[in-house]
Amino acid sequence: LDDRKVEGNGSSFVKEIESTVADLGGTIITSDCLGPKQFAAPIQKRNAGTYWDLTFDLEEDKVAALKDRYKLVGSVLRLEVFIYDTPEVTVIKKKKVEEAEA
């Protein structure tokens, strides 16, 4: 986020993004402010901005609508969406318990 165009660390703006994800039928899993960071290369003539890490569950066909919604918003310097599978932590823990008992 562009620090000049959002108040504080951008938490009120992120609440709007969370609302948009909910409107698209998704659910927010985590929302973490990573704080201000320097960019590796300038983005829109800015050298730093506030990073946010949002993890949410959203159908793949709705991701394009989310990107389009924030593509031209001036306070968003960059928006990246990554698709990944969550590992089954419970299966790993169960396997370790079974190995310890053996």
C-alpha cells in the first residue's frame, strides 16, 4: 500500500478488501500487517510501502474480479494472488504420534 494514500498502516483499507472477499463468497483465514518495507525496485516512483499478507479461501473464477476491483485503486501499489494447497497438518502430526508410539 502507498503510505501517502492510506491512514496508519492501512488497516481500514484492508477491512474493505476483506469485505470484498466476503461479497465474492470467500472467507478470510488470516490478515497480517508486515509493516513498511523497502521495494527491491521502484513501483510507481515509490521506494517503500506497507505490506499486508492476507490468506483467504476464494473460488478461482472469482480471483479475476478481485484483481479487477483493485487494479486501478491509487493506494494499492501491487496486488499479487497466489494459489496454493494447504498441507494437512493433522495427518503429519498423527503420523509422528504413531511413530513415537511404535
